[in-house]
Amino acid sequence: MKNILVTGGAGFIGANFVRYVVANHPTVHVTVLDKLTYAGNRANLAGLPADRVRLVVGDIADARLVNDLVQQVDAVVHYAAESHNDRSLRDPAPFIQTNIVGTYTLLQACVRYDVRFHHISTDEVYGDLPLRNAGMNDAADKFTPKSRYNPSSPYSASKASSDMLVHAWVRSFGLRATISNCSNNYGPYQHIEKFIPRQITNILSGRRPKLYGTGQNVRDWIHVDDHSRAVWLILTQGKIGETYLIGANGERSNLTVLQAILTAMGQPVDAYDHVHDRPGHDRRYAIDATKIETELGWQPQITDFSTGLQQTITWYRTHESWWQEEKATVEAAYQAVQTTEA
Ligand code: NAD
Ligand code: DAU
């Protein structure tokens, strides 16, 4: 693997992956294709060597541009997407266009030039799981590669659609592709509309954190660096046509995570507001990562959530110029639809 195209490489997870590749695989050259939507940011790639990383600003649904770039590389790692559930509930159109039509455009180019494709997807394609009861059998109660697709939101339905396209292109056109479905990532460079950075930057900017509903919903947190290591392994050693689930046994309720943030930032544990719940809010996600662990030997390395969280808080504290300008706009957009519960 000498030349790779990383779509969405100026976003949260894509940029962390590009940084991982530059730091760990010195012979690889990365071309980033990114539209620089509200979620993309040139600054996420700042400081990377120009002879290793090139940023092309453009749309993954632009077939001419995509054809031109795909024929220059050995592999495509496809991160680009509209990624936020709340936005997809307000306006699904860009989710259909980018996540479905954009993925289709990349698949066509990869078939035409016989280029290896890795599709980044999400555990949300499987819908949600019931909240745990005491004594429940853990292993049988998680998503596996055999779980039924059952997406809940326009975002997760568009990602499920893109997964289906990849499967069809493998079977019908011989595309050399793999898919990974990962759980909730946290770490540096995550957009401040998302749960963890939103609450950290709320506290740093003198606002109260906002919790949807009762906060009992569970997410399965993984540090973004562990996700990057897993994707590289699948790209280089994964079996064509296979799906790998990535997760780090990081199940926590939103309330628990929020209280951990409040405590780590020296705030009382009840210094937050309850706001109205997300419509259709998925209750719980949990990944069974046995397949990638046993077949590819992957294990998460950042297993202490409180250390990872503390590092993330420090990153937002020391990178105020990265998020501050946007903060008021992001909160105003939320306030237009989210009222505080009495
Ligand atoms: P993000 O919103 O932070 O970044 C998305 C990037 O894609 C941005 O840089 C944006 O400019 C770019 N982009 C959007 N539309 C584009 C288009 N039409 N053409 C080119 N570039 C475009 O998202 P993220 O959280 O980094 O997620 C990246 C990928 O990982 C997505 O596919 C998402 O579904 C998947 N994923 C995310 C998580 C998570 O916890 N955030 C977990 C599992 C999977
Ligand atoms: O599971 C993987 C998915 O994780 C990815 O596919 C998505 O791209 C990514 O955005 C994320 O989706 P979630 O909807 O789980 O993430 P979000 O950060 O929006 O919310 C996490 C949880 O926190 C969710 O239960 C809703 C809740 N929440 C969110 C926000 C923004 C709050 O309670 N308060 C908030 O202010």
C-alpha cells in the first residue's frame, strides 16, 4: 500500500486516521478528498508533512473528480459522510446525497480501476438493543456481523444503504472491498455538536451541559486511535467481502459519561440541564468485537476511559481557538429545537 485516498480526511475520525498513517506507516502517501462541509476543517491536518499528505477539496459525488483521484491510488478508505443524527432529523437531504450517492460514485470508480475499497460504517445500522437487565448474558446481547439491519434515523438508514451498496458491488462486480462498523468514537478533533465535546466546551464556555431525556441511553465508547489501528489492519489484512465490527467494551450511560466530565472538570455532578429527548433515540449500542480480535489480532489499547476522557478534556482546553468561534452558532442551532425540561 503506497498511495491511499482517504475521503472525509479533514473530519474527526478521518483526520485522526491520516495522522495515524503518517506517524506509523512512513512509506504511505495520503490524498485526502474532503468537501470541507461545516464538519471538515483544514486545521485538522495542520502540521502534517506536505510530501506525505495532499488535501483535495471536492465532493465524493463528483464522478469526474473521483475517477481522476481513484486511478492514482492503491486503495480508498471511505470516511466521508454526513455524520450527525440530530442534523439528519432536521434535514435528511444531504445524508441521502453524500452517504448514498457519494458512496455509489466511489464504488463505480473503484470497480472501473480495480482499486481496493474500505468502507467505514457504524454500529447504528443494526438499530438499538434493550437496556441491560441485571444478570443478562453479555455476549448474546451485543451486535455481531450477523445482526439484522434495523436503522432508526435518516443518518443510520443512509449508512445502512451505503453498506448494502458495498455488498452488492462485491458480489456483482467483483469489487475488492471490506466494511467496518464501529461504535461511538471520542478523542481530539471531534466536532463540538457531538455529545462529549459539546459538554466539555459548554463547561469551558460557561454554559450548562445538556442531557437528552433521562440519560439512561447507553453508548459503547472507543478511543479514535483504537479505531484507526483497527481500520489499518482490516485494510491490509482483512478478507475481501467481510464485515468487521470494532468496539472496545466501553458501554456507559450518557448520564455516567456526563458526570465523569463534570467531575473531571471540577463541577458538581448535578450541574447540567435535562433537555427534550431526541426523537426515535436509540437506547443502547454494544459491539461484540470477537471477529476482529481473533481473526486479525486487534485489541484496543486505550482501555482506561477516564484517562482517555481526561486527555480529551485537556485537548479542548488547550485548543480553544479550534472551537471557540463556532460555539455560539452550534448552540443557537440546538436551542432552536431543544427546550430545557422543567
Ligand atoms: P465528521 O462529520 O466529523 O467528518 C465527516 C467529513 O466528511 C468532514 O470532513 C466533511 O467535510 C466530509 N464530507 C462530508 N460530505 C462530503 C462530501 N460530499 N464529499 C467529501 N467530503 C465530505 O464525521 P466523523 O465522526 O469523523 O465520521 C467519519 C465516518 O465514520 C462516517 O462515515 C461515520 O458514519 C463513521 N462513524 C463515525 C462514528 C463516530 O462515533 N463519530 C462511529 C462509527 C462510524
Ligand atoms: O454509534 C456510532 C455513532 O455514534 C456514529 O455513527 C455517529 O456518526 C456519531 O455521531 C455517534 O452517534 P450518536 O447519536 O450516538 O452520537 P451523539 O454524540 O450525537 O450522541 C451520543 C449520545 O448522547 C446519544 O445518546 C444522544 C446523547 N446526547 C447528545 C448530545 C449532542 C445528549 O444527551 N446531549 C447532547 O447534547
